[in-house]
Amino acid sequence: MKLYIATPINSRTEKTMEEKKRAAKHRINLLKELISSDTRFRQYDQLVSTFDIRQNISTTPEEVALGHCVTAVLQSDAIYLDHGWNASKGCNLEYRTAKIYGKYIYEHDKM
């Protein structure tokens, strides 16, 4: 089974977009480690995020990137929404997609 991990990028506090992306990628890697060791997630053998599906995150236009993310949510069995997701337009879109299509939703702040 596949779990999509959504973490905010644009709404992060870092100054430049490159710093925001670097910090978000670091956060995703930490979450993957935590989720992999958490027995509540043992059914998920694949953990994916925007950084796994986007070939060149630095030059991909936002609307194209969000399309890839929505597709990844649709191809996943569940979504994990990281802390601060509700301040992110992209995470909100991913959440709404998961909600509409009946995906299981984990919220970091409610676990």
C-alpha cells in the first residue's frame, strides 16, 4: 500500500524558495524515517512525496507540480498531512483530493 506525505513548502518561514524546498525535503526525509518505524503505518510499503514524483523541483511551474501531486494522492491509499498543512494551498488541495476520493487521512497534529 502507498502513503503520500504532504508537507508545506510555500508557507514555510525560510526566506528564499530554495531554502523552503531544502527544508521541506529534509522534513519529508525525517517523516519517512518516523513513519517507517511507527507500527500504526506498517501496512504502507511505499512512502511518497512531492520530492519523489517531481523530476526537477527547482524549475517545474507550480501548477504543473500540483498536478503531479494530485495524481500521486489519487494513486495512493492514504495521505499523511504534516504539521502546518492547513496554511498551505498545495496541502489543502491534496487534502481535498484525498477527502473527495475517500482516501484515509492522517493529520500530524491529531495523532
